[in-house]
Amino acid sequence: MTSKRCFKCMCEKPIDSFYAHSAMRDGRLNKCIDCAKRDVVEHRQANLERVRAYDRLRGSAPHRVAARKEYAQTPEGKAAHQRALRTSRLRFPERDFARQVVSNAVRDGRLKSQPCWVCGEKAEAHHPDYSRPLDVVWLCQPHHKQAHKAVN
């Protein structure tokens, strides 16, 4: 097995510690994987807003949206969604409890669904404070997402 010296950290490492790069004479990047990853993290932190804007734009490309929708219909996509739901319930038990309380209250008639208080469309319950599960604001899905983005 051959080795190569990283130009960033100057360490001699096995050739498989370097990313493949067809433009290089030996077919490997001159920077080791560890240094390349460190550079990516530093760039992201230094340019966070620009990188996030790029990520949002890239993620909303029509072919990517279509691919996500298609994946969601596959058995793997459905299993991934179920895992994400289970993880969320375990990480945030107070949110899950509040959802259950509201669901039961609506089912039993103790709480009545209302239209979105912003636009009047069909709404879902939003909890400004999970410790008060029946104290909800009724928001349509887009306004509900905006409310969560404003808090985070």
C-alpha cells in the first residue's frame, strides 16, 4: 500500500486516507480526508447564512422535491418517517403529551377546532407553551411553520 503526504497537516498517510480526485496525477486529492472535512466545517461556520441560503435554494429545486416525494412513498421512506416520529416522541415527550391532550379534547368535544386566526384557512393546534396543553392557537400549516421558525 502506498502513502502520501497531506499538504495541510504535512502528515504521511495511507493513500486511502485521501479522497479520489481525477484531476490529480495519482488520482487522489493532495489534502487528507480529515483536513478536507475540517475545511468544510470551518467554511460553513464562517459563511453560515450564505451556506444556509444555498441549502434552501438547492433543496427546493423541482427535481429534489420530486425525488423526496417519490422516496416518501417507498417502504424505506415510510420506515424512515416512522423512525423520525419515534425519535421525536422520545426526545420531546412534553410535545407528544400536549398533542395527545389536544387530540383527546377535540375528540371528546371539550375543545373545538377553529380556522387559522391569521388567514382563516383550515388550521391545526399550535402550542406556544407545552406545559399548558389545552392553551392552543389555531394556525394553518404555513403559519404554524412560520411560528416555529420565529421561536427557533
